[in-house]
Amino acid sequence: MPIPAPLSAFFRRWRRWILVLTGIYGLWLLAGFFLIPALARPRLERQASAALKRPVTVAKVRFNPLTFGATLEGLRVAERGGGDWITLRRVYANPDVWRLLRHTVGFTAIEVDGLTVRAALDAEGRLNFQDLLEEDGPEPRETAPPSTWILAVRRFQLQDGRVEFTDRSASAPFHSELGPIAFRLDNLRTVVGHRSGVALEAWTEAGEHVAWKGDVGFQPFASRGTLLLENLSLPKYRPYEQEQVSSEIRSGTGTVRAQYRFEWSKGHHVAELSGLELNLKDLKIAEKGVADPAIELPSLEVRDGKADLLVPSVELGAVTAEQGVVRVQAAKDGALNLARLFAPPRPKAKKPDEKPLQLRIGDLALRGFRLGWEDLGPARPVKVEATDVNLHWRDLSLDPKASSQASLDLKLGAGSLKAEGTLAPFKGTGDLQLKAQGLDLAPWDPYLDSALDLRIASGKLGIDGRMRFAFEGRRTDGMTYQGAASVQGLEARDTALNESFLRWKQLSLSGAEVRTAPFAMTIKTVVWTDPEGRVVVEADGSTNVARALRLAPEGKPAAPTAAVLPATPAGAPDLTIVTFGITGGRLSYIDRSLQPNAALVLSDLEGSYLGLSSRPDASSKVDFKGRAGGLAPITITGHAMPLRSDLDTDVILKIQGADLTDFTPYTGKYLGYTVQKGKLVLDSHLRIDRRNLKSENAVKLDQFYLGEKVQSPDATGLPVKLGLAILRDRKGVIAFDLPIEGNLDDPDVKYGKLVWKAVFNLLGKIATSPFTLIGKLFGSDAGDLSSVAFAPGAAALDAAATTKLQALAKALQERPELRLEAEGAVDEGQDGGALRKAALEALLRRTRTQGLKLTEEAAVPPAERERWLKVAYDATFPAPKEIKGTQPTPPPPPAEMEQRLLGAQKVDPAALTQLADARAKGVLSWLLDTGKADPARVFQVRSGQAKGAVVAFSLN
């Protein structure tokens, strides 16, 4: 087809220019496709190597002169010591050159494919490209004015990117690879307020997934969007964890989702997260070198979280964890493993401008947890585990002033515990309602080892009340509990012998109020059901009570009994129990220091204690009853204050018919005899006033007879059977008063000792002066009944002697076991003088009869006494012959004559013996005839031991 004329004319006219332009275009194409890449490649390598101070090679450079697109392939930046630092498979950039006319550096597309960057930290924490960051440049000049040029990229895309990171500065080397990485940036423009869309997705060698989608702006620098970190392998980052805390994460995966907002400009900084969600699976955290993890969380979820990273503050809408395990262990020094877990390996200095973290959790829920507690502090470690632990906490905050609502319930063995109320954990205050049922006490008994030598074999605790506490650094800090409590099925055993020490069916407290600062306790009602206690005296004299309560000094054997009551300490705590009741009580006393062992039982004890208090002005009332030995009724009434220890006690104890055979081990040891039979009736009045003990005991022993002789080195040498025979009436009853006194400050004052001392004092008095006791029992004002006195030389009974004999006769009637021995005696001085005087009177009567030649002797009249006295004197002492020339010797005075005549009278020993015998027979005759004494129990003896003008008595 022929070329139209106008067009032909145009080509002819512009042919030269067309050919020139065609040539230029051809040359541009040739240069673009071949020359520019050939020239650009070495220049690029030289300049990049110089800038990076590392060898840079480029496998191929391509340029499209038609589109101005440039492609770079096979880029390699080597490490200074060898190896690759950065490798790039391909990068393509398609510029929009026409936009240069509008001061815009524009690209239609920038595509990066196969970019790999290898970053590494050496042992000193320096990056493998640290030299580029620390390069010394020229002194900074004045800031250049903002450029008016705009960078615009319609699409930036990275495919198959990879980042390899190695950290040799941590305690353990760390290596991770992020890739493949896919990154896309759309519509980038560096103008004020413009936002560009951005998206990133990557995976690590551990299967971790990273996703980022949002927008980004550069004037100012700002971004917002969403972040997703999925399937994070937490143990992988253990080297960094060990730099921050002392724990190690042994397993666990995590997923984090969040929306973010970031803005950074002059005077305006924002870094916020919202919609934060966190999911942790199979998390296990343990101490280094410890086999069992301290924390196990099969699942943990965080919802509706938000955070301001600059404040810093974190708010979590809900935190939920299920079926977790927490193992808490206290070391011997009291340090907790959880505190060690999260403590930094090295102390960190707090920065001057560092702000405390503000944390708030709207709803914290832990469900189905197991909580283990192990305490290595006691000599016997404590190890318990709570199951089905459920914790629900609302509005938990780190603000010290904030309070929140919390509830907790758990199972501890077969028991359960529930707590609900208000807590301010960082203020140290709380107000909780507590309810517990069937909490086993046995696992906790190692905590008693520091104060008691006991083992809790069984026992379950129940509580139902309100507990308030405050620990704010004040003097009044402490706890208060109001409500009820109970302990059921308790048994405490003696550690040394593993024997039951104390047990009961139930101990219930109601209306209790206990506070710790200062310590005070008030309980309205205490009901103790079926308590049973055992007091055991061992062969060495120690007791299980002293051993269990550790009353003996360290290294010394415990005393059999301590002082009756310890002294009330100054400033004793305020303790009050309004009503204390016991039903079915039982107390056993076993004494193994004796052979055979003694066993005494007080059973069926029931009653009440009203007004039990440690206050000095409080009044109390005691009213208990029970059975001694399982049969004999016993009552205790009055008032006593054991919580005040020793200030005011006034108690009456009555025992009716306790079997005395139970006391055979004691009578065998201390009296030397077994008990054949007998019953005890006791009416005791015990008073303690200002540590002065006084006990008045009316004792009645019915049909109390001793049995066989027992060889005992501790047995008394007193005539025990005689003493009992004196005390025992014809009905077989022994009744006596046994007063006991002492001061509790005397270390030797022990009640058992005081009782035996009083018994031995009574027996001693009987042994040394049995007739004094008989006189008090039967003679009233008869005086000493051990002998009957006679007038000198006489054998007749006077009124005083008759009174004594009446008392003796009554004693023989009332004490049918007594045998009386009587022995007559004379006083040679008094009775001999009386006999000589009688002989003188007989001499005077004979002299008168002979002088008057009377047929019968008669008493010398007083008027004639001097006459016949002289006759008898002259006859007995003839006057010497008179000498002529001397005066005759005058007769002596009558008194002298009488004395010389008395001295001349001779007393026949047989007369004294007859006098003694006459006296004894006269006494026995009166007892047998008048006193109606049993002849088989009255004896005359001639031992020669009796002295004086008496008839002496002895008992056997």
C-alpha cells in the first residue's frame, strides 16, 4: 500500500532527526542492556566494599532501559573473618522517573527475593557489624533543613527472606533462624500524616509463626496494626531467661496476639497495646538442678489486655489457668523456691528515673490446681499437697492502696478449705470469711517439734469464721479471728515411746474472738467430748507430761512432777472462756517407777467451768463429776483459775468409795505392805492464794486392811499396822484429817510429796505417842493415857486414874484390834520413903501398945506422938553412959528423932515388888470388871522397863 503523501512529506522533512533519535534510542538500548550493567557492577562492588569494609560481590546486574527497572542478582557481603554476612538472590527496583519532576523519588515496585542476613554477638556482646555502628565520622554540623523531596514506593515486597542470629554473649550460646520471611509495604510516601499498609509473615526453625499487619507513617514516625506471635518455643530462649531470673523454662509454647499503636515525634510519644491475648501451653518452670518443676501450667490464657509501655502500665481483662501445679518449698533458712525462681542472678541497680510497673488484672481465675508445700526447716520436713485449688480474684492490682475481692477453695486430703473476702495484698491487709472442714492435722505436726515432744497421729480441723489482718508496719499490726472452730478425732502420741498422750472425739469452740496484737482470746463456749489423757511416770522418775511439754532442762531427766502450778507471768495474755464443758472425760495415771506398776483411772468425767479467765478480777465456777477407778463417784466444785496459774483457787474435791487396792504399788513401796481391801472416802478442800497452798483433807478409809509384807528399801520403819489399828474403829473405818500446806515457790513442793509427808507425819505421831491420840479420840480431858500414876507407897486408884482407865476401856471397845499391856512399877525413892514412913508409924503404935500394956494397937494420938517418938528413939538409939562430972546430953528435937528413926527403917525389896504387882492387878481388875475389857486383849507384863510410881501401858 503506498504511503500517503502528507506522511511521506513528514518523513522526508524529519527523516534526519528521526534517524538520529532512532540511533540514540538504539544506543540507549544497547547501553542500558549491556553497557550500564557492565559499568555499574564493578563500581557498585567497589563502593559497597568501601562503605561496608567488607568484600562485596555481585553476580549480575541488569538494567531495562525501557522501564528503567534495575535488577541485581547474587549479592554477597562477606564477613571480615570469612563467611557470608548478607546474601541476596535478587532485588528488582522499578523507578517512576517522571515523578522526579515533582520532587518525588518514586518507585512503582521494589522486589527483594532471597535476602539472608546473618547477625552474631561475640562473647563480649559485640555485633559482627559493630565496627560500622561505631565508625568515627566528622564532627556533626548544624542540622540541615528538612528536605523537600518525597520518597514514594507504590509496592515494596520481600520474599523468602531470612535472618540468622547467633549470640555467644549469653551464659549459653543462642541461635535462631527467622525465615522464610514475607514482607509487603504498599503505597509508601514520606509526607506528613501519610500511612502505608504493611504486612509481614515469617516462621522460625522451631516452627514459630510471626505475623504483622498494619500501617506505618514516617512523618511523624508512627504505626498501628496487629501482631501475632504463634507457637513460640519458650525453652528456646532459656539463655536470655537465665540472664534475668534464676529459673529455667523446661517446656512451653506461647501465642501472643495484640493490637498496637506507636507514635514518636517531638513532644509526643505513644507505645500502646490493646486487645492483648496470650496463650501458654505446657509451661514448666524449675530451679536449676531440681528435677521437679516448681510451676506447671498446662494452659494459661490472657484476654482483653492492654498496656502502655511508656508509663509502664498493664491491664489484663481476664487471666485463666487450669490444671496447674505449683510446688512451694521452704529451705532450712526459710527462703522460698518461688522467690529464688524469679530473683535476678545478680542484683540490679534501680535507675533513677525508673517507674514502677502498674498492673491490674480484672479477673484472675485458677482452676483445678495442685499446690504442694514442702518445708525443710523443721528436723522432720513438712510435705503436704492441696488439690482442686480454685482461685478467683477480681481487680487485682499492684497499687498498695487498692483492695480487691478474692475467693479460694481447695481440698487438703479429705478436707476442704474455703476463703472469700477483700484483700489488699501489697498493703498487707485483708478481711476474709473462712470455712474449713476435715483438715488433717497430722502432716503439720513437725512444726510442734520446737516446743513439744509429741506426734499428731490423727485429728481434723474445722473452722467457720471471719479473719482480718493488717501488716502495715504499725505496732498494732496483727490478725483477728471471730467465729467457731473444732478439732475432731485428735490423737497426740508421746514421741519417745509412741504411746497415746492425749486424744478426744471432738473439741468445739464457738463465739471465739482471737487477736494477736496484743494477744487476747475470748471464747463463749468450749465443748470437749470424750477427752482422754494419760500421765505416765517412767522407771527413771521422768514423766511423759514433762517430756512432752519439755519442762525439764536440756540434758537432764524430767522430774516426776513439777511444782503444783507455774507462776503467773507478768503481763500474761488476756484469756477468757465463758463456758467450758466436758463430757465423757477420762484421765489415766500410770506409774512405772513402781513394781508392780500403778494404774489409776478417773473416768466418766463431765461438767462445766464457768468464767475461766486470766483476769485478776474474774470469778469462776467449777462443777465436775466423774468416777475414780471406774466406780467411785467423784465431784469437784468451787472456783479456780488455771489460766491465772496460782492466784485464786478454792476447790472442794469429794471421792466416795474408791477402791484402795489400786494403791497397792504405793503402799508396798512406802508402807511395806500390799492392800488387802478397802475403800477411800475423801472430802478435800484445796485453796491457793498468792502461791500459798493449803489443803484440808478429811480422809475416811473403810475396811482398809493391809495384806502381805513387801520388801521395799523405801518402806517406812514406822509401825504402820499399829497406827491403822489405833485409827480403825470397831466398824472397820479409819477417819482422820490430813492437812497439807506449802508455798509454790518452794521447788520441793510437789503435791504427791506433800501427801505422803502428811501421811508419814501422822504415822510418826502415832508411833511416838499413840496414847496421846487415843486420849484425843476417847479421853477428851483425860490427858496422857500411857500410864496411871499412884500416890507414893499406894496401890489404890484415884479419880484421875479412873478417868484414864475409862478412856482406855472405851478405846479397847472401839478399836477391837488393839492389845493392851500393863506393867506395874515403883519409885524407890518415893515409894521407899512411903514404906519407911509406914514402918515408923507401925513402930510408934507398937511402942505405945507395949508401954501402956494394951491388948490392941491403935493410932498414936497427936498429943502423945512426941512421947512415944522419944521412947522409940531411945530404944533404937540408947544413950551412952554418963561420965561423972559432965552434964548429961540433952535429947535431940522431935523432928531430928523422927528423921533418924525413918532412916533406921529397912524396906524389903519384896515389898516394892508386891506394891508394883498390886498396882498392875488393881488396874487390870478395874479394866476387866468395871471397864468390861476383853480378857484376851489385856495383859500384865513384867519387863522391868516401866519406871515410877505408875502402871505403864503399851499397845500392839
